[in-house]
Amino acid sequence: MFSPVVRYIDTYKTRVRDWCVMRAESTHAYFWLFIIAFTESSFFLIPPDIMLASMLLSGARRVWYLAGLTTLGSVAGGVLGYIIGAFLFEVAGDAIVSTYGLQTDLLYVQQLFSDNAFWTIFISAFTPIPYKVFTIASGLFSIDFLTFIIASLIGRGLRFYIVAYLFKKYGAYIGAILFRYFNILSLGTVGIVVVYILVRLL
């Protein structure tokens, strides 16, 4: 029943990976990494993890610098999303949300923000949950900007530095695993963090 959808997702992921591999070996690889990280946080689809991983597998040596560059690009793009939500929602934000069919998600995010804005932003920054929805929603619902920045830096930084560390230590072997199971692994990591926090609080 779901095989055509699964095949489409796998094909899309493979095409994105191949595109990123080509850019990772170009003289403008650092530029592409920053741009992909920036745009993914506000309106684009390509996860920056794929470009980051492609550069690491292509022999890039500045591992921590690349993770930091990805983090800064992503958070900077998140700030653009925040601005779109706060000041340009009718002009651009609504179109972005509609394009990806995220109207229902936006309403749900509003409820999550009312519960705990920091952890909501952190989890969206770390996991495969569409971060762009949360960046736009943060501006739209007037979430404290400093809270938004801190949660985004921690969530995005943790995500990209973990990816960089795993590739530095295990190389292509971990790359194949992450490419196939990244969503499950990142959600599982967040689950462990949440359980740890709850245990400490109780």
C-alpha cells in the first residue's frame, strides 16, 4: 500500500545525497553548506546533515569548523524564519506553510509553545521535525527572541556536532547507518534526554 510512497522518499533522498556529494567536492563546498543550512531553516527542504556528511566523507579535515558553520548557517536561517513569522507572515510565511501543507502543524505548534517554548524549539532544532515551521511560528506567536536563539543554538549545535563526531570517528560505515535511520536515531536521542531530565527532576 505504501510502497510507492516509500520508493519516492528513497529516490528523493538518493538524489539529494548525490547532489550534495557533487557540491561537496567543488571549490564552493563551504558556501553550499552554509546556504543549505540557512535555507532549510526557513523555506527549503534539503537537510544540511547530508551536505555536512558528504563533505566529511570527501576528505574535509576541519570537522569541528564544518559543524560550527552548519550550526551558524542554520540558526541564521532560523532568524530569517522568525522575521518572516513576525513581520512578513501574510507576504511570505503563509505561502511557505501552505506549500508544504503545514497549516495544521502550525496550530499544534502554538499549543506546544504555550506549554514550554524552550523545549519545543530545542526538540524541533535537534530532530527531523520541520524546523522551519517552528522558526516561522516563533515569530508569528511572539516567542522571546533570546529563548529562540539559545534553544536553536543548543539543538542545532548538538545535532550537527554529533553528526560530525560520528563521521570523524567511524567514517563511511556510520554514514550508511545515519542516512538510513537518522530520523529514528535522532528521535530516540531526544527521548533519552527527556527521560534523563525527568528522572533528575523527580
